[in-house]
Amino acid sequence: MSAPASSPPALFEYLLRLGDDSLVLGQRLTEWCGHAPALEIDLSLSNLGLDLIGQAILFLNLAGEVEGRGRDGDRLAYHRDVLAFRNCLLVEQPNGDFAQTMARQFLFSTCQLALLRGLANSTEQRLAEIAAKAVKEVQYHAELSAEWVVRLGDGTAESRERMIAGFDWFWRFVDEMFDSDPLEQELVEMGVAVDRAQLRSDFEAKLAAVLREATLPPPAYPRAIRGGRRGHHSEHLGHLLATMQFLPRTYPDAVW
Amino acid sequence: MAALETVMDPEIPVVSVTDLGIVRGVRRAPPAVLITPTYTGCPATLAIEAAVRVALDRAGFSDLPIETVLSPPWTTDWISEDGRARLLAYGIAPPPPGAAASTLRAHAVVTCPRCGSGRTTEVSRFGSTPCKALWRCLSCQEPFDRFKCH
């Protein structure tokens, strides 16, 4: 295995972004467990959450390895404070109703699918392996959420109204998913990372096609809200972490 | 490898971890047993590793380490012929060979593992474990699990 050409701090930071997106959304989805509208979709959402947490374990374990300070994925997930999280703001937003959850999932999975397809060709071998593995699962996520967008959008007056409202809340968080910064640019030039801006046109095309099928209006992007990659989070992330981190922080030596 | 043929999957106890292709093989230098997860978040992965460890220890290979590999990613094409036959007998519709290469949409005819009818419909994309979907037979009306093409 060839040694990564990128500097460890940049790669560590990039892996945190990837891992935290998956971890936080995975944790959010588990809140639906036992509460979804029907048993089948309850199973689906739990499975999506499981896939995302599985990805997070791989990304964060690799992050810990790259960092070289003896932290593993569990340590990074359970013993970091909110300001040290690097996920985008979209994934930490509350579930809202089922339509809002599906709007968020469709936007995230469609973007993540394009990102992981690119990362499967990363020059960082270990990252490429994780991406190639996860891309097969995310295809399911993107497809499932697209089907629900169509079903709810082209459904009853009530479901349509809720689907529109769900998207209306999330449009403001879309731009951040495609943001880049000097750190990512450096990794893009080395072939380690994917240029997120390049993914936007495919994303918009897919979005337009699904919205059309769902008979929903095109996106109405308001002023974007961003900051997650720098640790500037909404109030919601702290509450989510309080739930997720409670046990390992209160009982640090607890084992199964 | 023979020592591992009796290690059954914890969720589907009629097929072994070698049948499913979870055990990739044994590497000679440096020596290690290579295993791979089916799904990244599959909770059975840890149980499988523990079971493989026990089987290796019993067979006298206590010093042989277990290593997890991700590449090439696991697909349902890793499931052996024998494994497919046993899944079917257990009531789980196995994926047809080569199915992983096709797109997700291109569902071949799914045959009911109970009555053999091809008149079946998907109830839920996700089932009781990450690797299975829930289907129903329109002929005999019975629900059944289908191993997802992956």
C-alpha cells in the first residue's frame, strides 16, 4: 500500500467531514426507530441509519489512524465536543415530519452518491476502498428517498403540502454540501478528494428530474446557511450529541 | 479454511461464513485470515469475527490473526452455489449469480422459495437484516425474505 501523499492534518480533517456527516445523519435516523408511519419504512430508516453509522466507523477509524494520536473511531465519535464536529448543517437538523426527513435524505444521499463515486477513484487507497464499499449502499438510500419524494409529492393534497414544506426548510442547507475551501482544494489537486463544485450539475439534474416526476415546484434557494465544516453548528447538534455521548462519557469504562 | 466451514452466519444459521464469501481466504505472508463485511454497518460483523476466532483457536491456529479487508467490496456474487441452494431451502430467495453486476432496477423474476411461483412482489426494500428485502408471493400468498442483489 502506497503511503498517502497528502499531509496528515488535511486528510484527518477531510475524513472527519466525511465521517461526521454519516455519523450525525445515522444518529438522527435512529430517532425514527419505532415511530415511522409503517413497519416497512421503520425498517428502512433503521437500515439507512445502520449503513451510515457503518460508514462513519470506517471513516473515523481511518481518521484516527491518520492522526496517529491513539484515537479510534469510538473515541472520535463519543469524546469530541460539539465545536469539534465537522458535519454539514443539513444532517444535524431535526427529523421534523416524515416528509421533511425524506427531503433531507434525498438531498443528502443524492449528493453523497456522487461524492462517493468520485472518491472510489481517490489516490488515497484506504479512502477509495471505503467509498467503493459504501457507494453500493448509498445507491439504495438515494433510490428509496427519491421514490418517497415522488409518492408524497404526487400524493394527496396533505402529503404534497408537507413535501413542499420539507424541501422549503432544507433548501438553505444545500449550498454548504458543495462548498470547498483551501484544505479540500489541496487534497483535490493531489487526487485524494473530490471537487464538490463539480458534483453540483449532476445533482441539480437529478433533483429536477425527481421533482418533475413528483409534480413539485423547482428548488427555491434562499440565502444559504453554512458553518458546520468550521464547527459553527445549529443548537440541534449539541442535543443530539448529548443523547449519543451520554453513556460513554458518564461511564467511560463501560463495556458490553 | 476447512476449520471455518462450520462457522455459521449468526443471522442465517444454515449458511457458513465461507459459503457467504465473508471469509475471503488465508494469506500466507504475512499469515492472516481475511474477512470482509457484507454491509458496512452490519451488526453481525463483530459476532462473525468472534466466531471465526473461536473456530481458529479450536483448530489450533491461535496465532493466526484475522484481518478485515474492504477491497474488492463484497457482492452477492461471492455466495457459493452451495450457499445459494441452502438459502433457498431455508426459505430465502437467493440472488441469481451475476446479479450484482446488473443495476438495482433490473430485477430479474424473483421466485417464491416456498411454491416456486414467479408471481411475486416487493413489500419492503429493507427486511430483518441489512442484506435482505421483504417480498410476498402472489400465488401462495406467503411472505418471504429475499437476499438483496448487492
